[in-house]
Amino acid sequence: MPKLITLNSGKKTASGKPRKKVVYDLAEEAELRKIGKGIARLIMDSQISIERFAYENELGKGHLSRIIRGQADIKYCTLRTISKGLGFKNVASFLEAVL
């Protein structure tokens, strides 16, 4: 289960609150990386760039890049957007192909 920790860097958010970070255990990190690699493979197989895929599916290029590197948690609606953009009927069939 991911944990939310407060960073002790002294840096604060725009609202003045301390910065926080989500920390995953090793199994969760490995799964996020595996999903990210699968997404990258499927995008490359469709012969378009990651930037183009992000643009066409209204995803932030930076966010998609962090997902691909396994550095971002993925919301269900983002998984649905990615899976539909890659031509899958639903998230379950997309995850089967990726995992």
C-alpha cells in the first residue's frame, strides 16, 4: 500500500504547505514499471511517438512520460484513456496485454 510522506527538504508548495511524496513498496514499484514498459511498447508498436499519442489522447506529455518510467501512480480514468487510445475495448483487456 502506498504511503504519503512529508519531505524534509524545506521546500513548500505554492500554498505554503510542506511538500509530500507517495512512496511505494518494491512490488508496487515493479508493477508500475511493468505497466509503463507495456504502455511504451504498445505505443511504439502503433508507430507513433509518445508525444503524438499524448497529444491525440489529451494527456500531458510529462505525465505520460512519468507513467512510462513507472514514476507516477495511474488513475483509472487515465488507464481508460490510454487503453482506448491504443484500441482496447476496456481496461481489463488492456491490462492483460500489458501484464
